[in-house]
Amino acid sequence: MQIDYKYFVVRFEPINRKRARATVAMNIDMKLNLVPLWIMEMVCKKFCCDFLQEVVRVSDSFKGSKWD
């Protein structure tokens, strides 16, 4: 199965050191019409959660950051 992301946009708003609000928008071309929508949504949510957790983990290592 091939998934083509036409665009992937993340709006990330830190609230405090432990919390943030994220809005994610993406346009996916699955190349197959037989994949159920709930599977696509589950995969996208998992990808977004993993992506944002990695962003938060990496951002903690920036010296002089707001959360340093």
C-alpha cells in the first residue's frame, strides 16, 4: 500500500511546559479506494501523535528555549 501526503500542516501552540494544543491538517491520496475511512483515521492519528511527541522531546534539548 502506498500513501501520498499532498500536504501536512501542524499548528502547535504551547500552553505551558507540560501542555500544548495542536491542530493537524493533511491531504492524503491512498491510491486505493478499498481502505476503510476508520483505518485511515487511525493511522493518521497514530502518526500525528508520534510526530508531535517527537517534536516535544527534541524541543526540550534546545538551549535558551522558552521552556529551558
